[in-house]
Amino acid sequence: MTRSTESAPSTTDPTVSATLPPPIIPGQPLTALAPMQDVTTLAFMQVVAGYGAPDYFVTEFFRVHDTSRLERHIVRSFDENQTRRPVFAQLIGESIPHLERTVVELLKHPIAGIDLNLGCPAPKVYKKNVGGGLLRDPARIDAILKSLRAACPGLFTVKMRIGFDTTDPYDAVLESVAHHRVDLLTVHGRTVKEGYRSDVHYDLIARAVQNVPCPVLANGNVTSATRAHRIISETGAAGVMIGRHAIRNPWIFQQCREVFAGRSPVSVTLADVFGYMHTLFEATYSPDVPERAHVNRIKKFLNFVGQGVDAEGAFLFDMRRTQSKAELFEVARRHLLQTPDKLFSDEPYAGVIARPNCETPIAPEGCSLG
């Protein structure tokens, strides 16, 4: 585990916490790339870093159960990471002995800290009483936090939603976060059942800021650098965690630093977006994956990119129907390079839905997008 320059805290001293790694620009609010299943791979982290890295990365979650082992492709995202930014390893599970065992294994690797997932809204996850499903059992969460705090000699962080189907357990979970000295809390301001399309309850993120002693990151609909600044001002959060909108706009973390410094954010053109699309395609390509399968994987990213290309959704309509690399880039050239100097929209165009199956009030199985 990457240690701070200060000595590691005693796990028996309730007044001492580990020190978070500093942001890229000292004194600025923190930024983090949200952990997203099948998205925040080593390749995607490195692509994002090329456009302006966040302060922190968080891995896809390691599934923890009685026969679990560290998934090699997730381990690569910190063992082989060249971004020079801290990477937190996220766990999802409810078995305390196996969570503790997994922490011991992870501490052998160059991670910045351990993060616990208390927010994944995918039904196939919460039905197993892990991720967002644990929010139905605050007492179980308290026991897990106590155990993981004792198991982590360095940084221990949590990412949560504000409840499962109601916010009734929220205050109890915040009390546990405070009591067990979590070092950083990220709050997605929706319940599990609200999925991704409801309004974000920023007032409840502000409540966390007021009631836990550790820094809090605001998560949920952080669509642009300007909005990130507004959310931080509204909630008092120490920074933001960005998921889907970093897929759409990998420049967003650099733009945040510019807005936080009082400057106008850098403008992005459709030609820049074409370059991002090409970089993403090549960086995530594997020769053992058939071309059509890789094209279909890239479409999942471009579903979000298309929200900023045109207000009519024409790029999305044409892109979704391609079946080969040649077809995909022919569509890209037609929509992005015929007017290469046209500005890519900082905010998603109203009504242009990236993934209808993942932006419904109840998130479908397999959808975990931060």
C-alpha cells in the first residue's frame, strides 16, 4: 500500500486518521474517477490520464466471497498503472472473514487504499446483499466497517448511496462511518432504487459533510466542470467523483482544475472527440477479441460520447448500427470531421439518452456506472 509521508496511524487510536494523497493542484478540491464495472480498466485509466488525470482512481470492484481470488485484470490496473496517480482498490462483499483475507492480499500491491462498495444498484448485486443491498442492514455495515478499519493500516474509504429504497438508514450509516474513522467518504446522492435518472439529493450529501469528520466527495450527475464547482459550493464537499460524464468527456478533470482556479475551461472540438474515439479504440483493443465484439464494446463508451455531439442524436443513431471498425469510423468521420471545429457540448444535450437500459429509475442487471 502506498503510505503517506507521515507514520501509519494506530488502528487502536480513534483520534488518528491516515493522510490522503494530495491533489494534483495543492489546495484545490479533489477529483476522482468513479469505479465502473467493465469501464475503469487499466487501459481506460491511462486513456483518461492522457487528457488530464483525476486526483484519484478507484478500481472496478473485486467480488469477495468464500472462493474469490483477486481478478487479474483488476490487479493490472494498479500493478501496471503508469498514470502516477493513486489507485484505490474497491471491494464488494459481506463476508467479514473473506473481506479481511482480501485486504491482506491487496496490501501486497501498490494501492493507495481500500474502498468498500455500499452503492452498486445492479439487481444481480444487491440481491446477494452486497453493494447497495447492504444499505438495508445498517448493523451489518457497522460490523464490516469496524472489521475493515482494523484490517487497514493505511487509507480506508467508502462509496455509498443514500439508502436502498428509502433514506431511513442513512444517518445510522453516517454514524458508523464517523465512529470507525473512515478516511474518505463518497456519497452518490440517490437511493439504490432511484438508479440513475432521478434528481440527485445534494442536500443529503451536504448532511454527510456536516456529520462525518472525514472529507466527502459528491457523486451523481457531475456533468461538467462548471457543475462540479456548483455542487461543491452547494454541498461543502471536499471534491467530486465523476463516472459516466468522464466517459463522455475525458477532459473533464483538467477542466475542473481550470474552473477551480477561476479560469474558463478548455474547449473541446469534434475533431478532438474523433481523436479520443480513435485513442480509446486502439488502447482497449485486444488481438484475441473478434473485431465485431470490440466494436460493440466501444459502442458502450460512445453511447455517452454521443450525448455531446449533436442535439438530434444523429451520431448515436448511426453509430449504434455499425458492425465493423470501418463502418464505425466512417460514421465518426461523417459526424465529427465534416465540422471539425464545432465545439463538443460541455453538458449533455437535453433528451439525448446515452443508455436507456442503464438510465432508468431501477438500474438493470450488470449496470454499475458510478
